[in-house]
Amino acid sequence: MSTAYHLAQMLRKKGQGDGSDILIIDKKDIAAGASGIACGVVRNNYFQPAMRKLMAHSVDVWESDPEAYSYHPVGYMQISPECMHEDVASIAKQQQEIGYESVFIEGEKESMDYMRGLFDDWQAKNITSVLHEKRGGYANNVQSMVGLANKAKGEGVRIETGVKVTGFKYDSGGNAIKSVETDQGTIECDYVIVGVGPWIKQVWDMLELPKKIDVKDLQGKVHKDVPMWVFWSLQEGTLGVDPELQKTNDGMLPPVIHVDSDAPLYSLKDGSLITDDMWGIYYKPDTHFGGIQGGAAPYKIQTDPEEVRIDPYGPESPDYIVGDNFAHMWCSALAHCQKRFEDKYEFYKKEPSGGIGALAPDSFPVFDVFRQNCYIIADSNHGYKMIGVGKLVAQEVMGETSDLLKPFRFSRYEKGELHPTSHSPFPWS
């Protein structure tokens, strides 16, 4: 949607056409899948320099029209234990270098004092650093997608829903795509842009791209026959309390809170040990979800993508609604962090949230051209916050190479140009 909107703008400004030359097809409807139940967090907090620069650009786009995008610039906080101190200090330093405003607090007492300056009931243990990003925040997911669709339509872009892609036809050389096959007929085209989130494997297979690849890691070791796409269950949910419960001491909307912890996590129900391994959660008040909404670290559900169900967001999926284990862990973690949540477990809402994510071998996006005229935006579950990627892809389609997208080319796996990994329990951090 973002690519279509920005591409239509560029075509019009260059006098090379307008949005009527652009057609979006969607097998269901706007925000019917991953975007419709996404947490909607917008952050710059990444250990990887390339991701930080890319997200700073995306935050610029979110801030360009917060009303249309239903964007709330409340900020974002990364709250961490000592084992992550060095990683987060590196993030803070490099945010300053790129001009992304943040405050970095170091030390256990200093971190506790800072957090209690925001929330007088803060009680999380083993915290030795706080990175408070002053920019970023979150967007209401469905409203932002509708706002983006309206912007695209305003540029003349056509959006056809209820149209499912079934395959592609190629030119006489068998390389470039000449038409898209759908369940509603054939669509001839000059260029194809794929941005399908967790359905990327289905389209990847239709394009006859490799199911498994060789990956050279940062140490130069080559890993053979690595599945191109693996699937994770994204653990998210909502505590059905008044969102006003999570106001700061001065009555303001709080930043999005992300806590990684190595402290033992105990049940808020019976005091039993849930885990003494590294864990992490994130949360924020959200009127769209009607409560405190957030999530925890995901878990891998398949190593063989051939076995993954066709529709990762269908109602028949057992992962469509996350289970009691997540609810117990997440609510207990909320109580671990803030006293106000200690008696709120009964308000957990069992409703669609989270879903399935399709991740690339290194858990980071792939932005590249395949089949000569097919640009693939494979977000690797970073998608919602990356609204600015659409603008950059549109520029590349128009012939302008983007330095921000270069680190995400498919060739990085063969060349060993992977992104560094942090000590976070989240695979995409």
C-alpha cells in the first residue's frame, strides 16, 4: 500500500503517468491479515545499524501525517538486564550519531529511579539500563491501513479485493513476468511488486525461487540447505482493562514499554516458577484493542516450510488465538514490572492477536528484484513499522538505488554479509 501510494506520487510529479497505472490486488480486504491484528509498535530500537537507519526513515514517514496514519508518537523504551547492557549502549550511541533523539540510563539504581519517575509502581528486578527513545510509539493498525489506502486512492491507485494470486506467466525467454494469474482472471503487467507478509512462501514458490539456500555466516562458515522461510508463532494479546490504567505519574500517555529480563519470572496466580531463562515482553495502552495490548517473544512452529498450512491467518489455525500459556506468562510479566497489574489476570481477553510470522534465514527482511521485473518486499515480520520502505521501493522502481535498502539484498546470504545479532530473546532483534 505504501509503495503504491508513493509510486503514484512519483509518477505524477515526473509526468510519467499517475496512480491509474497501479493496481493493488488483495485476496481478502484491507488489513484482513497480519496488519489488522498487529501490535502496531513503531521503534528504532535495533542492534543492527542498517535496521536503525531504515527505521529512522520510516519514523519520518509516520510523523509526516500522524492523523491519517492514526499514529501516536509517545516514544519507546528498551529496559534491559546487565547481559544486554553493552548491546543497548551501542544502540544508544549510534542513535545519537544518526540524530535520533533518545536518553540512555545506566545502573540498577539509576534505572529504577528513572522508571519510578514515570510509574510510581515500577518494580521490575535485575534492570541495569533504560534506553528511552523520544520518537516512535505506535499506530492503530486498521485505522492506519485505511488511512494509507485513502492516500493511495487519492492518487488514483486502484484497489481490488477478493482477488487471489494463483501464478505467473513469463515472457518468451521464461524470465520476466508478463502477467499475473488470479482466480478472477489474468492481469497483464509491466512490473510486479510483492508485499504479502506471512504469505511470502506461497508467492516465492509460485515464482519458482529456491526453497533452500546456502548461507555464509559472519565467521565465514557456510551452512548448506537452509530453509528460506521458517514460521514462528507471534505471541500477542490484550488485557481488557481501561487503557487509562497505564497513564504515567503526570497523567500522560506512556511510551511503549519493552522489557527484556534475566530475572526469574513467577506466576501471579500461585507464585510458581514460570521460567528462569531469558524472557521479554512489550506493552502499551490501546483504545483500538480496548485495553493493555502487547506481546512476548515468539516461538518457532515449523522448521520445514513445506508443512506449514496455506493460510496462516485462517480461523482454522490453532495459532490464530494464542493460548493460556502465553496469557499466564504475559500477565505475570506485567505484574513483575508494575504492581498495578498484580490482580488483573482475570481480564485477559481471548481474541485474535499475534498470528504467524514468516522469517528469512537471518530473521531480517529481503528487499530485492527477482525475475527481472518483480520487486519482493519480504518483511520477515518487521513489516508494520516499516511504512517508509514503500517510499524507498517506489524510488528504486523508478531507477533510484537506495543505500538504506542495499543491506537487505538476497545476495547477502551467499556473500556472508549478514546483520549482527544481539543478546535479546527476540529473533528479530
